[in-house]
Amino acid sequence: MLVNLKTVLEEAERGAYAVGAFNTPNLESVIAVLQVAESLKVPVVLQHAEVHETVIPISVIGPIMVDFAKKSSVPVCVQLDHGETGDYIKKALDLGFTGIMYDGSSQPFEENVEQTKKYVELAGSFGASVEGELGDMGKRNTVYKNARDNDDLGKVYTDPEEARVFVEQTGVAALACSFGTTHGFYLSEPDLRMEIISRVHEEANIPVVMHGGSGVSAEDFQESIRCGVRKINYYTYMAKAGAEYVGQKMKGIATPIYFHEICSWGQEGIKQDVEKAVRVFAGNYLSQRERGI
């Protein structure tokens, strides 16, 4: 069932859980994520990041994501992750994407507001929702080469008061905030500032989005959800899990290995990792359903 971002996040807000948002730059990851979502009967977000255009064009993977979402037995939002250009955002909407994450975080506050507001209006004409961003989560989808790449140098944390004004002026359905996570692999345990989440959630009255969710402990995920995180972006460690599973399966094999076997193994590795993540993100949802609430 294809739905927009606002729909899945309104349900997450009511249930005090987080929806997993997974970047799926190939067919195997699309299938793996939806198999988990349908097995656990939880809503999910399929995402395509503009930086993955060199991996697979949105014109190729986008229609696949939308088609699978429409046929799914659970609510699925198909979202553009970190869209930065108007042409690319319009392309995603034309393909049937129901969520747009516009990243204007590197711009001055006033310009970010104006651009985000413009894309909220555009997405609304397609029945889609927009996620905005305030602050800076650092590099995207990157393996960090040294400690200076992964510390707090130059990090801009989200100001809760600015967040309130930003939400009021733009009408976004969700807000990605900077509170201590970062994109890519962690070299040390992240220091999360939960008070930022709580204040943004309360003062801006908006579902908070965690970017850079890979590598965060289950305990920190759960605490962030209690503070107001309602969407968690997750990609790096699930992709790593798929590759590691392939490596394990290939050990000691003397017979010829076919490419379709590698794809199948990668899909299984991703599926196992995604299920672990979803059980943490949607723990409240699963618990409430078990109790018949």
C-alpha cells in the first residue's frame, strides 16, 4: 500500500515508535526490506538517495520501488533522500515518490526556509510530504578514513527554537535534526544529545528524523524514540551485513559460484540485519499489537 510520509509518521507519533527508512539502491534490498516489513506487519519507508544515482539511476530503481510499494500488504512510503536540486526532486515526484527529503541544511536559515517551503508546495500538488533538515550530520554514505572526519569539528547542532520557526514557516511533515549522529561508519561510540530531540519534538511539535542511524546502540535508539524520533534512516550497516553474509557463504566453496547466488546471499544478509533494526525501531508498535492495543 503506497502512502505518503505524513501518513506513516502520524501513525508512528500516535504509537510512539519509529518507522525504519532504508535506502534501497538495488532490487535485492527492496525485496529484503519489504519481506521484513510484511513479515512483521509494520510500515516502512523505501528511500533512494541522490548520491546513489551513480549506483543506479532513479529512473530505473524508482518505478520498481513504487510498484513494489503499491503491491505491499503494509503501508510503504517511497521517499527521495537528500534531494538537493529542483529537477531531481521533480523527477522523483513524477515517478510517483510520496515523500521528499529536501536538504537545505548547508544554506543560510532564511534560504533554507524559502526553498523548503517551495518544495512543500510542489510535493503537496502531488499528494506527497516533505522532510526538511536543520543542522549538519556530516558526510553521507562514506567510510571515514581518519578520526578527524568523524568528530565534532564543524558540526552544527539543531537549535530547537530555530526548528520551531522553521516548521511554522515551511509546513514540513518531519524534521531531520543534528544531535550527535553522523553518516557512514563510526570510529567511536556516538555521543547523542537527547535533549535536542526532546526540545525539537515538543517545541516544534514535529516528528524528528534520525539520519546516520547505523552503528547506534539499541539502547540509544530506544531512548531517542522516547524523546521523539519517529523515523530512522538506516543504510550503511545493512549494506555491510549483506556483503559480510556473501563473504561467509563463499568460504570453503570449491565449486563454481554464480552471480545469482551472490545476489541471493546478499539479499538474505540484508534481510537479517533489517529485521534486527526494525524490531528495535518499531518495538512499541509490535508490543502494542501483541497486547491488542
